[in-house]
Amino acid sequence: MSSLDQIVSPIVGDLKDVENILTENTASEYSFVDMAVQHVVEGGGKRLRPILVLLSAKTVGYQGVDAHTLAAVVELIHVASLVHDDVLDEAAIRRGRETLQTKWGNKVAVLVGDYLHARVLSMLVARRSDDPAMAILADTTQAMCEGEVIHAYKSGDFDISEEEYLKIISFKTGKLITASCTLGAQLGTKDQQQIDALTAYGQQIGTAFQIVDDLLDFVEAPEKLGKNAYGDLREGKLTYPIIHTRKVCNDDEKQTLEKVLNPNTDENEAILAVESLFRKYEVEPHCLNVAQDYANSAKEALTTLPTSDAKTALENLADYVVSRDT
Amino acid sequence: MSSLDQIVSPIVGDLKDVENILTENTASEYSFVDMAVQHVVEGGGKRLRPILVLLSAKTVGYQGVDAHTLAAVVELIHVASLVHDDVLDEAAIRRGRETLQTKWGNKVAVLVGDYLHARVLSMLVARRSDDPAMAILADTTQAMCEGEVIHAYKSGDFDISEEEYLKIISFKTGKLITASCTLGAQLGTKDQQQIDALTAYGQQIGTAFQIVDDLLDFVEAPEKLGKNAYGDLREGKLTYPIIHTRKVCNDDEKQTLEKVLNPNTDENEAILAVESLFRKYEVEPHCLNVAQDYANSAKEALTTLPTSDAKTALENLADYVVSRDT
């Protein structure tokens, strides 16, 4: 398996430019706003969405710098949604750093999220006015919000089906990952088949990404994740591993699972119960297999595209999304 | 004094169209999202910002229907900011209706606010792509967020000056009211002097509006306001009447005021202390005078514009903003 650093080697210079754009375009005349925004933007993460924009553009032959702005825009949309997620989840840490609400309270966190969305709008407006990216990102942002609202609304609803859940995550996470690929592709080609291929890649990798994200919440050490383990579960948010377990387990075990979701249940008791069910039903390998199937479909979607370093990087990225441990 | 119904009589048909656009453009395929959004959008309010778009456009001779969409857009931006304000203020009721977080919790409220912002972006994108409204609204939304962040950050800071406060409210509230007038004007004329006149009107009326809003929080009955009295004060948010009182009172009284802002102070004790200082320093008439000065400046800004029903309506609206009791 390639490391992420190896995978992104064809675009390492571009990624530096994206970081500069992120810093320049989030500056506020109010130094406190500036500081709070830099805290979350520099918090970093993998920059998966910028990587997808840049690699998708390069895969279809694009060589300009316009991709850098779009890459920064999709990352800002992502960061803004994380800021609000952390408020909703009452998360104390994210990627090993204190969250905004830990440092400055919920109000500042909600408003900084709003501010980032506003900056995205400003950045889009400052681009070409006939830009098709705007419509795609408007649809994407709207779908992300719908997915988030529904996931929050269904919080604690034990009867959500796998299909329903997969649709919600295709809105919540998948749309922005897919848009990253589509936007990159549109920069480099007018060939709709190539654009569709990269869009399909994005859809598949997006689902793989979210299933693995859900799984890591259960199986990875909190120090490594930079956030609390079992965070989703403890706030009543059902995710793929639990929804799958509920589908395959017996009626007694279903009752145990339902109890685990009750916030009054002792945390250690809940964790032991989940670990036991995950072992019995081999939930971790199952989730990884499902995610790998999506990753394989993502790679297949690229077969009609010409061979290049960037295409190879996208193929490796699909595998990385499944095999990563953070 | 004219009632608001009388003032808006030249645009009553247009306002109905705006309501229809608001309903059509906030629909979601998820019925829960739909219901939550309709709850806040129908919650209504005075529709001050749509009224300003429509009257400004009409004042400079505009007769088309494009003003209806822009009027709906500015109202949605306003509603979205109210939804998040209510979360931040932990408000239980707004305009006599339960707030979203009372009905469905904080998470849904934060996310519905995000969703409304996303719909605004979609509506803007669906308009003409060369539209100057987009840049104005991008700047406006950004400034609103900056003002909100700074007001939340300064919450409980007793040393904020009148000038600093007026700058914050020009960002928080003033920018969207001003943009409403500018956008309406741009629809009807290319004459920059006319556009500047309506922009100046918007700036002045925006400040008048916010000072009266601040005052009503102290002097009006909660039943009438449809929200809790002294709400700003009790959550440590300094507004114009308190900032002014602090400036004119003696050192002992300053200490009393500072104590009032401490959430541990008994609520009735705090209210009595504020009432006594407001009487002694005639704070209510002072605030109304200051607001009326801004309203007068707003009316003066219109003098170069041709006489019309719409212009008269804007003049009456400036006085209404000061004399209203809700």
C-alpha cells in the first residue's frame, strides 16, 4: 500500500499553493476572527478533497492554476461543516487540537462556521461569473445540509436501514467528494464521458471513505484518531457498523444494541457489548470488504481514462481510503 | 404615524409573490427538512428587508418581477441568521412561536440555518450569471458573520464603546438592510447617484432599526415582543441602551450595571436596577432621539429622488422603524 505522501507526489507543489490560498482567503480585518479561522483551517487533516480536485484535473490533462482555487473552496466547505459538526457532537478535540467551542465556546464555533461558508461564497463570486462550478457547489452544499439535518433528526432512531443510511451519507459526505472530482474534471476536459468517469469515481470513493470513517470510530485508538472513540455511538448517532450489526444479529442482541445507544448506559459496559458483537459477527472485516468493493468500483470507473501519474495516484488513493488507520 | 400595512400598500401584491417564492424555494425532498424550514420561514416577522428591496426598486422606476427573487433572498439570509441567533441565545420563543431548538433540539436548528444559507446560494446561482447582486450579497453575508462573531466574542465585555458597538451593528444588521436598498435600486436604475442615495438611506435606517430593537428588549412586554424580555442583557450581550447608560452614569452605578451583567445576579434585582438607571438618565427617550436622528438622515438621503408613492412609503417606513412597538 502507498502512503498518502507517495500518492500525492505528482501534485505536491499544487497542494502548497492551495494552503497559501486557504490562508489568504480566510483573513478577516478582525484579528479574533482571523485567529479562530486559522485555528480550524490549519488544523489540517488529509486535504482529501483538494487532492481529488487536483488529481481529477490532472488526469484529464489540465495544467492551469484555476484548480488551486477550486481545491481551496471545497476544503473550506468541508472545514466549515466540521466546525458545525463539532458543535453538534459536543466534541472537545478534533485532529488532536482543541475544538473552537472548547477554546471559545459554542457561539463562536457556530458563527465561525457561518463565516467560512460566507467566505466560500465570496471566493466563488470572485471567480469567472459564468462558472459552472458555482451551480455544482450550490447543489452540493444544499445536499450536505439536508443529509446533516436528516442524520441529526434520525439520531437515536434504531430502525434506520442500510439503504437509508447509505443515501444519507451520500448527501452528507459523498456529494462534496464527488463534486471535487467533477470540478477537477471539468477544468481539464469538455468530454462528458471523462467527466462522468471521474464523477462515478468520486461517488464510489465517497461511500468507501465514509464507511471506513464510521469503522475507525470503533476500532482505532483515540490518540491516533485525535478525537474521542465511540463518539458517534455515545451521542446516539447510528453509523454503518452498528446498522449492519443490527441487521445480522439475533433479537436478544438487538435489545443489547438498543441499550448501548441509550446515553444512560454505562460507557464501559456499552463498549464491551459492542466489541463482543463486532467479534462474533466479524463486523470489522465485513465493513472493510464493503468499503473495498466501493473502492474497486471507483478504480473501475477510471478504466476508460488515459494512463498517467495522476490516474495511478487516484487508483492508489481509492485503496488508501480503505486501508488508512486515521 | 402610518401603520406598516398602510406603508406597504403600494407593494402589497409584490409581497404576496415574495411569500410564494419563499415557500417554493425552501422545499426539500425530505419532509422533515421541509417542515422545519417552513416553521421558521412562515414565522414571518415584518419582512422589512423584502419591503426595502421592493420600495427601493419602485422608487427608481423599476416595474419587473426580478425584485421578488432578490427580496426573497435577503429575507432568507435574515431568517437563516435568526435561526442561529436563537441557538446562540438559547431562546425558547421567537415571534411568539417555539424556536427550532425548543421543538427539535440545537442540532436541527444549527443545521436548518446552514440549509437556508445553502438555499440562498442555490437561488443566487439560478439567477443571471453576470448578476452584481451576488458580489454584494457575498460581502454582506461575510460582514454579518464577522459582526456576529465579534458581538459573541465581546459578550460580557463591559468596556465596549458606543462607536465600537455602532460599528458591530452596522456589520450584524446594517449591512443586509443596506444591501436590500442597494439591490432594489440597482434593478431600476444605472444612475449611481440614485443608487448611492438609497444605499445611504439603508445605512441610516439600519442603525435606527437596531437601536430601537435594542431598546424594545428592555421596555416592551414579552407577550408583545414574542420573546423573553431582557434577553440580550441576561446572556451578557451589551446593547446600545446599556452602553449609553454606562457612559453617562457615575462610578457606583457603573458597578451596579456590571453586577447586572453577571448571570449569577438575581433576575428581578437586575431588572429593578436597570429600570431605576433608565429612569434617572432618561435612557428610553435618549435612544428614541438618537434613532430618530438616524431616521431623519435616512429621509434626507432621499431628497434628490423623484417624488412617488414608493418614495413616500420609504419616508414613512423610516419613522415607523423608530415608533414601532414590536
